[in-house]
Amino acid sequence: MKFFRHIFALLLLCVAIPAQAGHEQAAGGERPDIKEFLLEHLQDSYEWHLLTWRGHPVAVSLPVIIVGRGGVELFSSSHLTEGEEYRGYRIAADGDHKGKIVRAHDGSRPFDISITRNVLALMINAALMMWLFFALRRWYRRREMQPPKGILGATEVVVKMIEEDVIVKCVGHDYRRFSPYLLTVFFFILINNLMGLIPIFPGGANTTGNIAVTFTLATCTFLMINLFGSRHYWREIFWPDVPLLLKAPAPIIPVIEFVGVFTKPFALMIRLFANIMGGHAIAISMVMLIFVVHTTMNIVGSSSMTALFVIMGIFMSFIEILVAFIQAYVFTMLSAVFIGLSRE
Amino acid sequence: MSLLTPDIGLLFWMAVIFAIVLGALGKWAFPFITSSLRRRNERIEESLRHAEEVDRRLEALAVESEEVMRAARRDQSQILYEANRAAEEIVREAREKAAAEGARELEDARAQIRAEKERVIKEIRSEVAALSVTVAEKILRSELDKGMDRPFVERMIAEAEASEKERPV
């Protein structure tokens, strides 16, 4: 029961913190710019906005790193707040590169490898993941035959489940070669998904809902599928077992198969990105609705609607926890299936 | 559309971070963890099998001991029965022997008694004969003295001889 109370408190926090942020905006008198607020959260940024205190944003400025012809430039993003220009760079207020650092004179993008919010979140999540699994490894090194308790025990159960139910069944006989990769992918996605659901500092970044992150993961799976593909796999693509007319004069099926080589990881990329991004969007929208209603309805109606949206927000948070796991599972399972197919 | 265009900087860092995570965990953590899990699984399976084996062996042992017990019990009753019989035999033999001995001794005693009796009878008879001879002598002497006739004496002697012959010895 205590456990559920903790979860409930956490979920309430999930709703309450963005609510507070929205309230600060609404307090300004004008209607909150929902789209702006939503995109601001879903996209990357050069600072980590923690909260707004008495109308002033409290944010951690992150380092900007730009690799140019003159070498590496490193400075704090606090120099660039509110459209200021610094060392010939500014954050674009509109245009194609809206919200990104551009050269002040012509608005083009430099090679920008700043430690943004998502990068920092990825680093924190990666550190968390490394800590978790090295702790588990240390446990096994010390007392192999004793099952661990607590978070390590929970991790062990999930590792076992993924290994036995997904990797062994989908990859087949030489699963041991691919199991480290697939387990890494699964837990990387899962930890990033779950951390994204926590609204306060180390969490809350929309990492797996960012196309660059899912693109990297999908590329790794693409490499795993194609670098270790068997002869049979390549034959199925370029000379499949279909009537000759479908492949001889005009290679219809081979072309389709060849496109399929790229669409499989592409689908993985889009699926994970869209699900997580959508989840974040819904969670924020639920909270934003409170303020939309607040500015348009009378106080009685708005308080009952507020209660409704809080309940719906909590409900969505539960669903997002489920989605966080399911998406990690689906990505891993499909990767395993594709690898298994290419190894036949 | 900026949501759908991957940012180069994030792509770069994601590749670096993921490579580090994959390299470290894929090399040191996950193979170790999965092989540990596998070993533990095998160990558990083996232990279960072993326990089953031990159980089965114990059961067999129980059956065997039961068998031994039953055999022992059977042997015991057999031995008891035989001992009983032997005891009975011994007693019977002893009794028989005793009876035979008794009979023999009785017989011996009887024979001795008979012999003694005969000897006594003989003795008595010879005594009686001597006595009667003495009596006869005395009578004869007196009779003769009185002048008894000769023919009477001779008849008397003849009669005595005759009766001596009739009597079984």
C-alpha cells in the first residue's frame, strides 16, 4: 500500500510541476501559448529549465561547444539567452533553425556539438545504466548463486525475461553473440523512457522521443542485421525464391526487398520516436488543458475540470509507464527478429 | 518540421554515449550477467535433479530395509520354531532315555531279586533238607532204637527219593 502511495505521489508530481510552470505563464494574463510550450518541451534546448520562481525562470545553463574553422569554441549558453549575440552566434528566434544556435551574420548552422539538455540527460541515463549493470555484475562476482534483492533483483528478472523470451526465441542458435547488444538496446531505451516520465531534474528530458536518438539506435540495429547477415539473407534480397519474371528482366521483387532492408530500421526509428514523443505531448497537453479551461471558463467549472484533467493526467502517466516498457520491448524484439531472419 | 530532422550535435553525442555504453556493458557486464544467470539456472536444475535422485535412492533404500526387516522377521520365527522343536526333541529324548534307563534298572532289579529269591529258596531248601535230614535222623534213630522193622525204613527212604525227583530244581 505504501508502495502505491509513493507511485501516486510521484504521478501527482508529474502533473503538478508542469502545472506550476503553466500557471506562471497564465498568471501573465494572456492565454498560454500551448504550442510554444509543448514544442519547447519536446525539443532540445541549451539550458535545463528547472522551474519558474516568482516569474523568473530557474535554469541550468549548459555548455555550448562549436567546432569551427578556428578550432573549438566553448562557452556557457547563459550568454545566449533572450536572443543575445555572443562571439558571432545567437539562438535563432524563427526560420528553419528556430531554437538552434546559428551564425549571427548569415543565420547558417555551425557544427554544433553543445551539451544540450538531451545530451546531458543521455549522459545521466547512461551513467545510471552503467551503475546499475556494473552493480549487478559485482553482485554476481561476489555471490553468484544468491539472487539479488531490490533494484538489482528487479533488473535481473527483466534481463532474464528479455534473454529467454525475446533473444533466445527470436535470434536462434547463436543468440549469445547478439544478446549483449540487444540487452543494451532494451535497457537503454527503457531507462531513457522511464527517466523521461519523471518531471523533475535528472528526468523529464524527451530523449527517446527525439529523432536523433532513435535514428542512432535504428542505425545500430541496421548494422547488426546487415553486417552479420548470412549468404541466404542476401540471396533472399537479390535473388529471392519467386517466379523468374518477377526478378529477371525487371528486378521488381529484389527492389522491394532492397527497400525493405532500409524500411525495417526506419520503422523502428519512427515507432519509438512517435510513441514517446506522443506520450510526452499528451502528458503536457493534459496539464495545459487546465489553463486553457481556466482562462475560458468560470471558476466553478474550471475547478471541476481541473480535477478531471488531473485524474486524466494520472491515468495517462500510468499508460506512459506501460508504453515505456512496451516500446523498449518492441524495439528489442523486432531487432532480434530481424537479426534472427538475417542469420538463417 | 524540426521535430523530424535529427540534430547533428545530438546525433554525435548519442553515438558517442551509446558506443560507450554498448562497449562497456556489452563487453564486461551483459555477458557476465547472462552467463551467471545461466550458470545459476543450470545449478538449480542440477540440484533439483540431484534431489530427485537422492529421493529415489532413499525410497529404494527404504524398500530394501523393509525387505531386510521382513526377512529377518521370517528368519526369527523360523529359528524360534526350530529351537522349540529341538527343545521338544531333547526333552522327549531325555524322557525316553530316562524311561528306558528306568525300565532297564527295574529289569536289573527284578533279575537280581529273582536270583536272590532263588538263592534264598535254594538256601532254605538245603536248610530244610538238612533240617529234615536231621529230624529224620533223629526220628529214625528213635524209631530204630525202638526196633522198627527194616521194611518200613526202606519204604520211607524210597518215598523221600521219589519226592526229591518230582520237585523241580
